[in-house]
Amino acid sequence: MSDMFRVGITPDFDRHAKGLIDPMLAERFDGVPGLVYERLAEAGPTATPAQLQDADAVINMALKFGPDSFTGHDRLTVIARWGVGYDMIDVDACTANDVALCITPDGVRRPVAEAELTMLLALSKGLRAKDRAIRAGTWRGDGVGLGVCVQGRVVGTVGLGNIGAEFVRLVRPLGPGRILASDPYASRAAADALGVELVDLATLLRQSDFVVINCLLNRETRHLLGARELGLMKPTAFLVNCARGGIIEPHALHTALAEWRVAGAALDVFDQEPIDPADPLLSLDNVILAPHAIAWTEEIVRDNAIADCEACLAVFRGEIPKHIVNTEVVARAGFQAKLARYRR
């Protein structure tokens, strides 16, 4: 192509992560002949054709992409998602318009797994209540409550993919009695290699002392845990969700926690984000909350940005990028034609 290769950075980075990825953009893109990058114009929660018409690649934080986003232009070739969740992007529409959707599994694996372990330990030791107690002038003999150890207890992960497997590797040295996983797509061999028992969801919920959510949000998993499922959990069990809020039905979650049918929860994600200031979860004492940022570390910012930049640079060179979600797009003649026009 004779024109410049243009990378659009979605405007929500400036609202929610201002300046975080800029050093890596400069390191990877500055000085590359024929390549420019710039913030996309503000337009709303869903990408518009006007925003995308000049873009060959987009690095996306959380901008939504629907079928109409691709109307009237055919230049866009890759959407590089900063992270691994892609429930805000219509994958079928990407494929139909010869656009590869890439994610950053290597960047999120350890930071998110560490975040989950942090949340699990904070719950198990009653950290929130004890912090609140000492600020109120209460010392340890004044009924601050006992925590529990992970050792000997049952830990369950709903999902055994990239992050779920890493979480298992991190929690195992604490000596849980059993580690369970519910994942219809996990292989028995992978579970055996991790020392994990594959069980159905109901069994996991009934038997686990700690339940950690490690699955994607999609049509299969939206509100996967509702009133019936939460009702299967032990009243002494703890729930950790650093995946997506929509995996748990919010009213059922609040009810289970408010009535102490579940001992406590640590939540980094919510069905509505940012959380509504009137959300009843905010009034509960047995919940630890974080603003979808418990895993935001120097490492996740760096490694996600590197992966996204490399996906864009691969397309810039006319190559197939790594970590494509919609792998079927690679065989499409339209996608191959786009790549061919970039080859220098």
C-alpha cells in the first residue's frame, strides 16, 4: 500500500487508563516507516464507521463493536483487544468483514491468577472485617472472628483455561485437600497434568470451600450462576470473581450474600460497569470489591501492550498475527487479500 498504515487507539484508554500504554506504543511504533498511530475520535460506547474508516488496526480497551461498526469501509484488518475478554465485540461480524480479533493471553495469565489468589486469601482471613475493626478501635480479643486456612480444603475453579490453569499452579503450594474444575472444554489429560478433578458444575459448587470464576462471558456462561446454583454452595464457602460480572446473576448474588447463604465474595467485576453507586452490594459487610483493576500491574500493562503492538505490526508486515480468536478468518479470501496489500 502507498498510504500510511494507521493504528487507532480507542478513546476509553484516556478515560480509564490514561498514559498507561503510551510508553509501549512509543517504543514499538515510533520510528517505524509507514506507520502512524492516533487516538480514535470519541463517538459513544460502540465503534462507528466514521471512527474506523481510516484505520488498518485498532488497539481496543473496551469499545463495543457490532455489525454496524464495519459498514461502509473495508480497510480494518485487525482488532487487538487489550486483555482476553471479548464479550463487547461481535466476533461473527469481525469474521464476516475479514477482520481478525486478537487477544493477549500471555499478558493476563499471571497477573489475573495472582489477583484471584489475593482475593481468596483476603476472604479466607477475614481481612476486610479485621481492617474495619482495628479502625474502629477493636482489638483481636473483641470478637473480630476467625479465618480459615486453604490447607486441606476444597478449591474449585469454574473454567480451566489459560488463567484457570495458572491459578491452580499458584494455589497448589498452599496444600488444598482437593482442587476441582468444571469446564466442558477442558481435556482430561490437561486436568490430570494439573492434578485437578474434572466435575460437573453442581458437584463443584456443592463441594468447594472456595469457588473461583475462570471462564469467558458468552451466550453459554451469561448468568451461569443464578439463585439455584448459588443455593448449592456451602454457607461457609467463599466466591471469587475476577472474570466477568455477567457470569453471576446480580440479584441472586446479592440475596445469597445478604442472607449469608454464601459466607463472602470478592468481586473485581460487575454486571454493570462502573458499578452503580446505588448497587446493594456496596452495603454488604461480607464482600470485598475492586474496580475491575485488581490485576492491573506494571506487568499486565506492559505485556498486554506489547502483545497488541505485535499483532498490529504483524499485519503491517502482511503476516498473520498471534492469538486470533476467530481463527476461521485466516482462510477467508478477503482477509488474505488485505494482508497481501500490506506486504512490502
